[in-house]
Amino acid sequence: MDMAAIAVSILIVGGLGAALALLLVVAERYILNYGEVTVDVNAGERELKLNGGTSLLEALTSQKIFIPSACGGRGTCAYCKVKVLDGAGPLTPTEGPYLSPEELKEGVRLSCQVKVRTDIRVEIPRDLLAVQEYQATVERVRELTYDIKEYRFRLDDPPDMDYIPGQYVQLFTPRYKGNKEEVYRAYSISSDSQEKGVIELIVRLVPGGICTTYYFEHVNEGDRIRLNGPYGEFHLTDNDRPIIFIAGGSGMAPIKCMLHHMVNTQNARPAIYFFGANTTRDLFMLDDMKAFEAKLPNFRFVPVIARPDESPGWEGETGLVTQAVERHVTNAGEAEAYLCGSPGMIDASIKVLEGLGLTADRIFYDKFA
Amino acid sequence: MSEITSALIICFSAIFTGNILLTLFLGMCPFIAISREIKTAFGMGLAVIFVLTSTCIIDFLVYRYLLVPYDLEMLRFIVFIIVIAAFVQFVEMVLDRYSPTLYQALGIFLPLITVNCAILGASLFMVVRDYTLIQTVGWGFGAGLGWMLAIVSMAGLRSRLNAARVPKALQGPGITLIIAGIMALAFVGFTGVLAGR
């Protein structure tokens, strides 16, 4: 084979390869160019103009609408469900297993699997629209008990969060020594919603927990952190029914936030707050509670100690928090209950409250998963 | 014998007597992996028919008018592979853009068959057997249809298999290979239908 033949063969194969590559590039440029499309959110509430061709989830995230998603768009976590009114295209095989017949009927889709090709109309829960990502600085860390700390964050960017007392945020945890994944963990806001640009969270150390370990051991005052929110449906209703709060441990947070709100709005609803703790070492924020009692004429704080023998000098309520509820609550039939704490505590409390005559539709709770 | 008739015979023989899957054993990987359900097997089969027919035609043209004139037949492997890969990519884009429904049905299978040996094999047989363009069309279509016939029947058999008690060691690919062998034996029965080919 002479040089000319070699040159020709290189030329032919190279030319063919180049021509095909060019064809694909041109095709991608023109065929896959969907042009500008409009994503209509909640019938005109937000109108997003963007280039088509991406997934709905990417499109929404790029416009700062945060839809929960844990699997990175692979269609396996099913958190990113969004109601698509039209423009979604046919259902993909990936989505089928994650959608119930009712959801299919309503047009619910996994937004990571829906490709934005044309104008599209979607419905997103109001509270998700308000969710933003925040850069914040740790302003103060306060030790509340041996395993509970209060973190006060100054929001840097955006500078303020508009939240409903009772809602929670997700704290970002980066990779650090001993932890290989980035995670978000939910914490209820405990601060006064009238205080602008600041939020406080109450964090209880979970032994071996990725996020709590990070915060307890690696985050100090002055450090920069990331969080997003607000999320959640747990909030005070707007009526005059007497309130029963029940919480334990860091379940204090959303209740404290609601109490601040009651002070701010001069809410005179009768309210009693049962706070369960094992020993007096587990009690905290007693001064804050005294202050609420002084400011709210119809509010009473009832700490309950489960192990009085380990709590020298304790003269208050003893036993399980549910037993104290049974002893004190006489008006359950007309009251509303707000519970926050461990699943065990919440389930036991619901049982007791229903036994006292409270109907399930008036019991609101935020369960730690 | 006219060219059309011979193309029809080639097509028929590609489906039965010379089934690309069951007598030539090409394209076994998706045959075993995607034959769990009739519906997906059917989609995969359609994709193979389409890609096989079109790539055979394109490869024929490339071979006849680009490689043969310059005496570059020995480059056909690499050239065919490039052409097939680019073509499948292109088709995927076109479907994605203009026919979301068809894309939904075939789209997920297309990348799977880009590098399938049945596709390349069909193009190479076309060269070895010295087909004309019309014969190539018959060959490509027949080979694809034969492949689909085999995978759909396999999916049908496997759906029955759910009720059977398969020894643990043979569950999954094991029993599928055994069934494929028996099916191949059955297809040998067609051999006498057409002499030659």
C-alpha cells in the first residue's frame, strides 16, 4: 500500500467522521432548539420565560423555584411531583410506578422526567413558591442543655425570610471529615417572626447524625452556612378555640415561634403548654416561658419531668407528658392541639387527646422523622 | 428471477431460515435483557426493524459509493460503526423533537441498539453476500422483523414462565438461554423451506 492510498483512506474516514459530527452538531443546534417557551405557574402567578429542552425540574430550579428532590433528577425519589395542567407530553415509563390513579387523573407528574418542549402550565403549592436558598452567618450559638443548642443565623442573601410561625427550614450540610454526602435536614424556626433578617433554630444532637454532628462539632459563631425554606403546613389556625401545646426536646422550636406570634398579635386565646422532659437537666428556656406567661394573660407553661428521682428539688409536674395532659385538660372538647416532637410522643398524645374528646381534625402536629 | 422477487425471498429467509438472532446468534444481549414483557419487547423490536433497515441502506450507499471506488473495503468495520452510531443519534434527536409519542415508545431503546452487534452484523452480511440495493432493503427489513419475531416470542414464553417453577440456579438469564437454544432448534425446522440461503 503506498502513501497515497493511506492518505486517501485517512481522508475518507476522517472526512466521513467529520461530516457526521457536523451533521449531529447542526441537528442539535436546530432540531433540539425549542426556542423560548413559557412556563406558567399557578395560572399567571409567575410566568417564566426560558429555553426549552430541559426538564421541568431544571427549568423551575433555574428560575429559583425550589421543588424538593433527593435523587438528582433520575426519577427514583418521587419528591418532585408537580401538577401539570397542559404541555407535559405523554407519561414516561419511569413515572408510572410512582403515581397513584388519583394523581394520574389530576395530571401530577415527576417534574424531573417532564421535558419542557412547548409552553407549559403547572400548579405548584403556594408555600413552595416562597422557598428560597439563603446564605447566612452564624451570629450566636447558645447551649440550652447538654445536648441541645440554639443557633441564631443572620440572613445575608437574600436578607430576609417571610415565613409563617410553625414552618421549618432545611439546613445544608456539606461534605466534611467522616461524611461523604451533602444533605439537607429540616429544623423548625424558633425565633420571633417580627425580627427581620434573623432566624433561630433549636438543634438537638443526634448521636451519629450527619447534620447535627456537623453543627455541633464544626460550626462556630461567624461561620457561613446555607439553608433553604420555609416549608411546612404546621401553623396556628385563625379562631378563638383554647390551645393545647405539647412538645418535647427540640420540639420547643415551632411552639416558641407561635408564642412569639401570639404576643405580637396580642392573641388572647387560652393556651396551655405541656413540655415533656426526662429530668430537670433536659429543661430549657424556662425564662423565655416565664416571659410569655407575663405577656400573654391566658398562657400557662407546664413542664413535666418523667424521672423526678433523678431531678433533685423538682416540685412541678411529674410522669409522662400525656399523664399531665390528662390531669390538667378539662376543655378538650372545644380545644385545638399543636404537637411537636418524636413520633412516639405524638402518637401517644393523639391517643390521649382523642380519649379526652378532641377530634382528629383539630389536632395539628409536626413529627420528627 | 427479478430483483424484487429475490429481495422478497431474502426477506423471508432472513425472518425464518436465517434468523439473525436464532441462527446467527447476533443481538443476544438485548434479547435476554429486554424480553421480560411483551410490550417492551415489541417496542425494542420496532426500533430494531427501523434501525436495521435504514442503517443497511445507508451502509450500502456508503460502501458502494465511497469505500469500493477508493479500494477501502477493509475499513468497512469502523465506517459502518460510525455511520450507525451517528444515524441512531440523529434519529433520536428527530424523534425527541417531532414525535414525543414515538420517542416515548422507541426512544429509550435507541441508545441501547446503537452498538448492538446485530445491526453491524446485518451490514457486514450485506457486503459478504453481495446484495444489490433492493436486496439490501429486503435483507435489512427481514432481519429486523425476524429479530422482533424472536424477541416477542421469547417475551411471550417468559411471561408464561412466571408461573413455572424454575430451579433457582437457572432463573433469569439461565433459563432464557436454554429457551433460546430450543427456539433456535425449532427454527432449524424452517431450513428446508428455502434451498440455498
